[in-house]
Amino acid sequence: MRLKIVQVGEPVLRQRARPVLAEEIALAETQQLIAWMRETMLDAPGVGLAAPQVGLPLQLAVIEDRPEYTRDIPADRLAERERKAVPFHVLFNPHIVERSEQNVEFFEGCLSLAGYSALVKRSHHVTVEYLDEHGEARRLEAQGWYARILQHEIDHLYGRLYIDRMESRSFMSTENLSRYWKDVPIPSLRKALGIDDPE
Ligand code: ZN
């Protein structure tokens, strides 16, 4: 079943989601929810989906970056973003236990702000602890685009959206991003958008 993805302004997107107990993870209804979230993410399509985005204030996110999503993206663009395929996986109660001081800045979007994008700085790499779909404690290290996806999804579980962290002058429709800016290097783009200008 495809679930409805709620849009910005929906109260649940601004709430802190509640942690899920290991015994709840084992329930058939939780496993069903995981399957539905996976289907909803694939259908969107998106590379991550957090439970608040389908209206549920639970600390649960699913992530998958499929090879076919990046087939038409030039290799140099993928290399710059350090974007590689990520297999499907499930995170309950994730938290970032370590993050790099080094930040990287790229455009990102969100299924709950459909049609828009903005520049967002994120840590280049993160270490995350979480429970998997069996309720087992896990720890992962990620860098590049995968680290960005994790930070974006974990933000959702705390009621945060990328617009809280974005460079506001870079906020634009994804259509205009492709039309005008997609091949512009970030430093030139910052200049053209007046981001570094004094007030
Ligand atoms: Zn999002």
C-alpha cells in the first residue's frame, strides 16, 4: 500500500517523534508499516522516508539509493557528491554519535516540500547508532551523499526540515534548479544569488 506523504505545515512534521521499543518492532503491524514505507519511498521516488512524513510520530526511517536513480547523472557529478548506491535498510531510534567538522554544501530536496530545493550544509561523515528491523542495536559509518540522507532523515525524527538549515537565498523550484543552475559550480552560484553579499 502506498501511504500519503504529508506536506510542510502538517503538524506531525514539526513534532519530535517518539522512540519505538524493541518489542514493538517485532509486531506484525510495525513490519507491515516498514513494507508500506518502502513501497511509498519507491513510488515517490525518494532515497529516504521518515515515519512523520506519512503522518506517524515514530522514530523510524527507511533509506535506499538505487543504482537506477543515478544512471542518467554524469559520473563527475556523482563523484563530487560522493553518491553511491545504498541498499534498502531500516532505522529505528537513530542518533548521530559522531560527525565530521568538515561540511559539504549541495542542493537537497524533500518529499514533504515537493517541487523545491535549496543549498544545505551537512557534515561530510557521520556515525549513527540505531535499531534495525529486528530490534538489534547497530552502528554504521557513512560519508558523502549517504551521510547527507541520514542527517536529513534523522532531522525529520526531531521535527526539523532542511529549510531550517538551508541557505535561504538558494531556495528555488527544482524546475528552475535544472533550468538555470544545475551546471553552475557552487562558488559561482553563491555569488550569482548574492549569498555572500553584505546586507
Ligand atoms: Zn525529507
